[in-house]
Amino acid sequence: MSPQALTIETRCPFSDCLAVFLLPLSSQDPKASRPIAGVCPTCNRRASFKPLSILLKLERQVGQHSVLQPGLETVNGSDPSISPYPFALSALVEDVRSLWNVGSIFRSADGAGFGQLFLSGITGCPPRKEIAKTSLGAEDHLVWSYHLSAVDVIPQLKKSGVLIVGLERNQQSIDLEQTLSADKLQTPLCLIVGNEVTGLSVEALDLCDVVCHLPMKGFKESLNVAVAFGVAAYLLSSKFLPHDAESLNQNTASAVHKSGDFECGTD
């Protein structure tokens, strides 16, 4: 195979760089079916890189899905740069391909009292029938927005004093329930969940303040992303949100709606 066939054109995800360059491909994944971990040759930051063709397609989605839905009121929570950030709990859903998982995350987030969801990368956006099948309309009651990359959201949240908590099991991660019991987390807090297979991107992990995991007591090493999010969401909700959650939900029901291979998928 020629050297030309072993590279892809890609782009740095950081908005202050956005350098376009060729990235070597692994011989085990010559079609770049998964993001490729590497270092940008211009800014020297680590990231998980996608093909430029996919990034350009996703970029068009930002404008297509950034539409105010009729009958819904704009709230300042739609802008992560607003300080103070208005929601105790929010979540960032990065590169979750399955639309059914996305719908389940919407439903769990709403049930647990989360105020906002940020969707990024190949994560599918409403309105999609696959999302609606598992969300049961929860997307109509949450502030949510679509962003090309997690790094378009996380730095703005951190500037507004939001604690960034990644949900991932690795050598540095700590047990979420034990962390909560030790009062090591605080609000406002944004929980980040990632791709069903590859997990959180390199750049998202690097920007997390804390990385937590759920204990696995059986043979498997991880839960389905939507199930894991639901468990973590309710642990956080029980710790930080008042018990009269119905009044909390009513107070934050107004929303701005903005709205894989690397396309928004359905499996």
C-alpha cells in the first residue's frame, strides 16, 4: 500500500488553531473508522482526530440544527459562557453514535433534573424518530445545543466555574460514589460521556477536572453508555439536587433547541 493511502487529511479541533494536516493511518484501520489519537503539528496539543471530510459534514449541521423551536423561550443557560452558569447539573454527550442511546440520555437527564445537554461530534440531534422512541419527548423539556467538538464547550464552561467530570474508567479514574461520599465534587457540574466503543476523546479527557468511573463487579469492564449515564446522573442528582425535583424541572423547562462511520448513526 502506498504512503498516500496510509494518511488522511484532518484538522485540529481547537478553535484557536484549526490547522489542517495529513495524519498517518494505522494499518489495522486503513479507513479511519475510529478517531485517531495524535498530536497537532502546529499547536502541539493532543487530540482524537477525525477525517476532514467528516468534520466538514458535521460543521454544516451546526447551522442546520441551530434553530429556535416554536413556542419555546430562550434562557441564558443555552450559552455556556454565561456566568454564573444557571444549572447545577449539565452533561456533554460526545460522539455517541446510537440515536437510541442519545434518546435514553435525554430521558435520564430530564428525570434526574439536569438543566442542559451539550451534544458534540457525531452525536445525533433531534428531531429524529430513533431519539424520540427512547426519549419520549424529554428533548422538549431540556435546554440542549449541538457543537462540533467538545473543546468548543468545555473551556467556556470552565470559565463560568463549572466542574468538568468525565465518566470513564482508566488508570487515573476514581469511584464516583466514593468521590461523592468524600465531598470531592461540587456544583455547577458538567458530566461528560463519550463514544460507546472508544470512550471520551483525548482532548476531552485532558480538560476534565476529575475522571470518575462506576464500579464493575462482574466480567464486563463497562456498561452501555446510556445506562452508565443514567446511574451517574441519579447519583449526582441525589447528592446535589433538592428532593422537590418536580418544581425544579418546572422552573427550567424553557429551552433553546440547537441543534456514525462518523455520521450520526442509528446502531
